[in-house]
Amino acid sequence: MSTSVLQHPLLLAVAVSLCVYSAVCLPGDLIIQHSQSYDGGLCLNLVEPWGYNCVEHTTETNDGFLLGLQHVSSGIVNSGVEKALPVLLLHGLFMGGDAWFMDSPNQSLGFILADHGFDVWVGNVRGTKWSHGHSSLSDGDKEFWDWSWQEMALYDLEAMLSYINSKTDSKVFVVGHSQGTIMSLAAFTQPDIVNMVEAAALLSPISYLDHITSKFVLNLVNLHLDETLSLLGIHQLNLKSNILTNILEMACDGGRADCSDMLAAITGENCCFNSSRVDFYLEYEPHPSSLKNLKHLFQMIRKGTFAKYDYGTLKNVLQYGQTKPPAFDLSLIPESLPIWMAYGGNDALGDVVDVQHTLKELRSKPQVLFLEDYGHVDFLLSTRAYEDLYDNMIRFFRSCGNGISSSS
């Protein structure tokens, strides 16, 4: 396929459409290739083999999605804490709760928190492999994928926190990475949600995306990939499907983005990521998401806003009662909510300028840790993460909570 065809989104749509409806492509090019099925769930596959107690839970959102939660009990190092406040881990885009257990216990945050006496709960948003579908919809239904991070913030996070609160009778520490921080910051503007939160730690915090430096992502935005896929009738984003793999490869053509290292092309240079583990990571990642979620993120990049999904003028009036989508006002996050943030100088998605924008809009003064050489993925998978940031975060949580022994 000619590179020149890819310069215009409508031409790209036509080209892919021709590919689909002719003999140019194999019949299976639009078939979603689901990743390997793991019987027994996240607990059995990634947590219990290391000797940790782990129990699978399910909670239902107000709009009917069945979310998987894993409860990891106090670990094997410091398990004698009398009572620890619970902590909820929120993963990023195209990830699931497995992201917190990808390496050995001394490197993975889920294990580290358990070993330090925290009551660990692992969240999995709608559409990911460790969640359990919908009460009435199939994942083959268009309506099943009619959501973005907005629904994750207002429904998924609310359901997770309510469930954990019902089991522990405690407020909850929240840890988010990337999309997990978008969800958190939006949700914390809602009094009924933020009142269930004890404190929050945000890794690669994002509420604004208009200064991202990832040439690869900007290329996809400029190609209007979201609109092209919508024209093709695609609703689920599964990066392991043939068509999306091919389109991502096309976006690298012509020197518009250096994709020799795809991870760095998307997230920025990661200083401390163990590249020898990539094959193992790819056994579990990436997870599916929705096209609407991608469209919402692209809206943030194009418009420079932190707002609800933009349906267009007429539908906005029907949906919101106004022509433009309402903004999530960060000044509504209570000043009393303790917040800790860690961000990196090489993060091509959570850019320093955008993080500073977020900080200026908050009424509180979060504790901030800046790691100049960290990229977006380092905050999850750095071999130095404990020394560089997790120890600092744990001390922050202990300073906020009244149920965790300082000696643990």
C-alpha cells in the first residue's frame, strides 16, 4: 500500500475498506485475536505463585459492567500489622491489574505494598481481560464499547471504592498510573467519590495532554486515526488484531516517527525498563479498550481540555444541556485530600508542562517527586522503582493513614 495514501485520513479509510472488502487482504484481517486465556484469573497466574494470598472479587457498576478486583493480603515480609488501610491500584491504558505484578516481589508495586503491611486491592476497568463483561451486553455488541475514561472515572472507580469500603469499613488509598490518574483526578471532583478516599498517589499524572511529545501518537492524531476507525465500524480496540497492527505499522512509514523502538516511540525513552522481560509482558499485555476512549484522549490532545466527551454541538446539548462538554474542574478536588505525584523528564505522554498545568489548577499543594531520567513506563517497570519512588510513596501513605505501623 502506498505511503502517500496514508497522508489523508479519508484515503486511509478508503484504502483499509478496500483491503477489507477485496481479495487484497486475508479474510481474517478484521478478526480479533484474543490473547491467551488464563484459567483461574490474575491471582492464580501472577500472585499466588510467589506465595501471596489472593482472592478474586467482582463488583458491578451502575451501568452494568462487572469489574474484576483482586485482594492481596499482607505479604511475606511484614505481615504482622494489626490493621492496615486498604490501597486500590488503578492501571493505565491497554493494561490491566496484572501491570502491578509483572516483575519479582522486590520490584512490583503490588507485592511491595503487601510486604509493607498494606491491604492491597487491584482494580481492572471495563473491557479488560480480568473483568467479567456486562450484566446484559456481550462484548460483540456495539453498546458494550460505548464508553471512555469518563465512565471509568464516574462508574468504575465509584464501584470499586464502594465495594472495598463495604468490605473494610475504611477509606481507601488510591494509586494510579497514566489512565488511572486521569480517572482519579476526574473522579476526585465528585464529592460522593472523593469522600471514600484517604489519600492518592499519582504516577505519571495526566489531566492535560496538549503538550505530549510522542511523535508517534501525534502522527496518529494528525492522521485522524480515531475517525478512520469509526468510519470502518470498529468499536473495540484490540492491539493484537491484524488490522490495528497493520495501521500502527503504517503510521511509522515515511520517517514521521522513529518506530525502531515502538515502546519509546509511544511513551518516551525509559531509563530503567528491563527490555529482556518484554516477551513475558506481552503474554498479558496489551488489554482491549474502546475506540470511544481513544477518541476522548485524542480530543484532549487536540483541544487542550480536561473535559467530558465531546459529542458535537447538537448531541452535547442533549447529553449535557450545553453546546460544549463540561470541564472537570480540578479546583473542586478538596484541599484536604492528600496527594502525592511522581513524574518524569523523559515522559512523552505525561509532559512536564502538562503536569505543571495540573498542579496550578489544584487548590492543594501535592507532594511532588520529579525524576528527570524517567519515561512513562519506568514508573511501573523500572528496576530501580523501589529506591527511586515507591519507598517515598509508602512514607507518604504512612504519614496520612492512622492504621499502618511506621515500623512495618
